[in-house]
Amino acid sequence: MQSIEAVVDLDRLRSDIAVFEEQAAAPDLWDDVDSAQKVTSRLSYLQGELRKIESLHARIDDLGVLFELAEAEGDADARTEAEAELESVRKSVQEMEVRTLLSGEYDSREALVNIRAEAGGIDAADFAEQLMRMYLRWAERHGYPTEVYDTSYAEEAGIKSATFAVKAPYAYGTLSVEQGTHRLVRISPFDNQGRRQTSFAGVEVLPVVESSDHVDIDEKELRVDVYRSSGPGGQGVNTTDSAVRITHLPTGIVVSCQNERSQIQNKASAMNVLQAKLLERRRQEERAAMDALKDGGSSWGNQMRSYVLHPYQMVKDLRTEHEVSNPQAVLDGDLDGFIEAGIRWRKNQEKADA
């Protein structure tokens, strides 16, 4: 806990809170709604982090007292309760320690998550929708706001692709270890012969672009198409051409947004996604150049997790070897064990490559 507090730097944390409290108290704060929301969101996050650390520190201090009382009274039940609290505190410290490992350039950002069906036909589309639900449920468990920008539904079931934002500090650093190809093995509910099917879905995680990133986009290099938003089965979301699809001609990157009623709002959201994708493309090019200079560099591999529902029940991360035997819990958003293992694995990879 002492090492965590040293990394977090409690004095700086309290100083930052004081600065944001002063900004939040300004009488003209809400003259700029976007700026006000960023200030209040950041203040709420920092205050929450301080409360977590102070609360955990108090629990650690109380542990000694709990064990002393149990020993003094010779109370087996009290001893059991103290040991349960010790285990709970240990788990909370480990979770907080993982946060201190998120020190990458963009780790503190909010996240944009793109999910797409890959090989496997209708089963892949269904799996992609399950993954989308999994991440949205994970965010809900943690109280992280989310916003779905675009969902492209498959004809029979599931989705072709989806893009959504997780609007919480460090969402990118946390979820970035989820990037890669996910593999599902099960008896297909869409096969009338009840055969086992293997299907794949891809997950891409991007940091939300901020004004300091300077991603220049020439309007002449964009093709903007507008169309009518639609839901599952072709049901119209509204009766106007408000959905927006933007194609970046030099790279071929295509993004779309249809969650807002306004075409202007949808175009703004789509531009934010495009900027994030171009920023990530630039980062990958820079990383490739650095890896070439280092004569190789690390290769994480593309396929990163298997979800097996038949002939046995298991979810296993192929990089960290972390596995559980309850796939349904994972698909319901119980991802923290995999994410923690992924963050620790990534940190070890970075140390090995240094």
C-alpha cells in the first residue's frame, strides 16, 4: 500500500482536487458545457480515487485491531471474520496496484471500442453481439458511463460491427489489453444438425482523441454519406437521413454514427472516431519503426482468448494463461481477472523489451 501511495502521489492528488474544485466553483463554469462536464467528471474521478485510497488505508489500520481482539477473546468466529477481511483487503490492494501499472502515454484516456464479426458466419455475428454486451455489462458493473455510436446488425442474428465509448478515466489503459481476436467454440444454435461451430470476433480499443493530439484531416480527403438510421430487422430508428458514414479516402478507413437524431451530432461523433483511428494508425506506424530499429520487438499475437462452451466449459487467455471454468459469468461482464492478468503480462513484456 505504501508503494501504491508513492506512485499515486497523494500530495499531488489532493493538490489536483483543489485546482478542479476551484474551477468547478467558478460562476461561469457552465457557459461552456463541454468544458464544464470535463471539469466535473475529472473532479469526481479524483475525489473517488482519494476516497478509495483513504478508505483502504483505514481498513488496513483496522486489521491489526480485529486480529488482536479475536486473539484476546479467543473467539474463533471473530478470527474467521478478521481473516475474511484480510483477504478482502488483499484483493482490493491488488486491484489498486494494477492501476499504478497504467503508465502509457494514452492510458489515462477514455476508450473507444470497436467490435466486428469475423470468420464463422451467423455464429460470428452472434458472438460479436455477446462480446459487445460483455463489455457494456463490465462497464455497468464499475459505474462507467457508455455511449453506443453505431451498430450494424446482421441479417439473421447478432451484429456485423459496433462502436461504443467507455467514458471513464483510464478506460483505454484498462481495456487496451482486450484488443485482438476472440474465439468461441460451442454447439451452434443456428445449426439444425447441432454441430459444433468455431467462430471469431475482433476487438479494437482506441484512446479518445483530445485537442492536444493534432490529428489533421483535410476535408477534401473525406467522403461523407448520409442515410436513414435503422435498427434490427431494418426497423427505422427515425424518418430522416440523420445517420452519417465518413470514408477517409487516403487510408480507406470508414466510420459511421447513427445514435443521435441530428445529422450534425452524428457527423461530430463520427469525426471523433475517425480521429481516434488515425491516431492509432500513426502510433502503430511509429511502433513498427521502433521495432524495426530494435531488430524485432515483441509480438503479442492476434488471437488472444478462447471461450469454450462445448465439450467442456472454459475461458482461457492465450497470452497470460489465466482461465476460468464459468464462461457465462465472463460473458456477463466478470472480466476483472482477465484484465488484471493482461495488464501485468503487458508490463512484463514491456520490461523484457526494454
